[in-house]
Amino acid sequence: MRNILAGTLALLMAGTAGAQTVDVHAGRLIDPQNAKVLTDQRIRIVDGKIAAVSVWRDADGPAAVDWSGETVLPGLIDLHTHLADGAIDVTESDPAAPLKHSEADTILKGAVAARMELRSGFTTVRDVGVYRGLTDIALRDAINAGEVEGPRMFVAGGYITVPGGGGEINALAADVLVPEAFRMGEVHNPAEARDRARFFLDRGADFIKLIATGAVLAIGGIPGALELSPEEMKAACDEAKEHGSYCIAHAHGAEGIKAAIRAGVRTIEHASYLDAEGIALAKANGVWLDMDIYNGDWINDVGVKQGWPAEYLRKNVETTDVQRRGFAAAVKAGARMTFGTDAGVYMYGLGGRQFAYMVRYGMTPMQAIQAATTEAARALRLEGKVGTIAPGAYGDLIAVKGDPLGDIRALEQVDGVVKEGRVIH
Ligand SMILES: [Zn+2]
């Protein structure tokens, strides 16, 4: 049960005493850090951070949030979203759509996407690139300032991409020049890759996104083919490291996956044509595979109904099953796996649907939950801060009806969300 009024009252009352204390009563608590299930727990959040987790005793006071009839988990983490490109309506398949929205429009729509994402249970996201550069930084900062309701965001600032590559608006007439704001990450050589990485990091990006291979939802380009050169990727990764940051790579093709890992990226996105050598290389280098194995079905359903470009649909079909087979092989091989859905490609708020796919393709329900909590936190370098219900972590919690360990689809309908001790719903 959601108890918004009680939560608000507790906040108001605690507010007068200095520290704000919010107690959550969890009927069942899934602890992905220790792969355990606890029952009847009190989670005490003080000033937005978890202070204590203990067995519930009525004598310790009433709950601000009464989830005694529900299963409570850490707030979920999606490592592959596109909230800040919210101007691209997911029902709008026009490749030139980003050019039809002003910067203000893009950012305002991003705020709507952020709200939908948070309300569906994702309290932390890595937003992995925008066509119009730096809009994601504005959205992240507005959320952090409490001006916009949304998940804690980590952002790329834009895409490092070859001209006309998967990170650019394409399909325009040859004599139409894409505006500068959409080409901030365009590079022609390793020196430019280094320069553009520095550009995004200097302006507040948290990490760098490389477009290593062609993209599915793009006109032109082959998902399996390399776009950025190994030297360009290495230059960007070296620069990111010097800034205390890292690169991640969009990579569908088997060679692009390996080249990106050798260049030093932290996570591989999509990994559609992942082969045994790629899995071994990812394992050897401690690289996480972030495979969006749900959205292929969404695109195949909605995209066909809405008449998306034939090239999108063809490339989607070509990459969907092979990616799922690769996912199953990677799980079996014990590779590091995390949770990323490509939200924005499908309708925001449906990210929970991917859990069932991860279980269908080889994970236990606990492994799928860990991918979206503890493993995602490690990939973000936020171990112990997010994705766990333990002292010191942010007070980010969700509640679902039923038992996700018995039926993982329970995570598709999140009943309650608390972010940093604040009741969202
Ligand atoms: Zn993406």
C-alpha cells in the first residue's frame, strides 16, 4: 500500500528536528547484494540516505511508508536510456525528427520522459547520448537541483561518431548541412576524438559514448560494420581516463565489440553480434555487457503497425534473435552482465519488461535483479551508493506486489517508488 500522506507528514514532522527521518516497513525485502530475502524489515532513511535496516518492531515507531504487504527492492538502474532525447516521440519514426524540435522543446519533453522513467521504478539511469549535444547535462542538473522529477542521471553530452555515422542525424539531402549543435561529437581522426572527448567532459559529461559500429535505427550504416577506428576509440578512452572518467561503446558488430574492448571501454552496449572471442575478451578485461534484449519485440510490433522506415525494421529483425543468443551464451560463460534497455527507442516506463527476457535467455530472477542493481552500480562506479539497501546508500526503494523471484514479471508494474527518502508515488 502506498501511504503518501503519512510519508509527507513524517517528513514535515522530522523537518522541524533537523535531520529528516523516513521509516519504510518492508513486508519482504530482496537484497541483491547478498542474494537474500528478508521479511518484515524496517528501513530507516535519514536525510536521503539509508541509515539502518533492521527487523520491524512496532515499538520503534510507525512507518512513514507502509509497504508491509509488498516486496521491496533497491531502486532499479537502467544503464541505457535516452531520456534527454525525449523530443523524439517514440511513435515518431521520422529520422529527421530531432531537427523538428527546438532545444527548449527537447529539454521539456526530456523532463516528461524522466518523470515516466522514475515512476516506473528506475531511480538511477545512465543516459547514453543525445543528438542535440549537451541537453542531457541540463536535464541531469535540473533533476539534481530538485527542479524536475526524475531519476539520478549520468550523461554523455553527445555521441563521438564518424560523420554520417550512427550518432548523427542522417537521411538528409546531400546539400543539407546538419546544424552544429547536432555535430558536437563528429570526428575524422584520433586527434579529434581526443578533442571531442575533452569537450564533452569539460562541459559536464559523466562519461563518453563512442559509436563503434553502425546503428539499427539509422538510415545508412550497417550495424555489424566498424565506424570509429580502433585508434579513434583508443584516443577518446585515453582522454577520458585522464579526466578520471571512461568510455562506453555502442557496438553491434563482432569486430567493433572487440576493438572497443581493446581500446579500453567500460561497457559494451547492444553487443548484437557478440561471439565467443568477444565474450572471452570482455571477461578478461572486466567489461560489462549491456544488452537491450527486450526492445526488438517492441519495434517489431509497434514499428510495423506504424509503418516505420523499412530499413529500421529490417535491421531490427536482423539483430534481435542473434543478440538474444549472444546474451544467453554470455550468461552461460559467466560474463559481467548489466541492465540497459534503450528506453526512448520503445515507450518510456516499460523498461521492467526486459527482466522477463533476461530470465527467458538464461538468468535466474535474482541474477536479472542484480544486473539492474548491484552490477549496474559497479559499472557506474557507484557500488554501495545505489542498487543496494544498506547503510550509506541513497534511500532509493521500490515496492511491487507479488514475488519477482517467483514471477519476474512482477517488476513490470511498480507499485511504489521512494527516491532519496522522498515518496514519489
Ligand atoms: Zn541507445
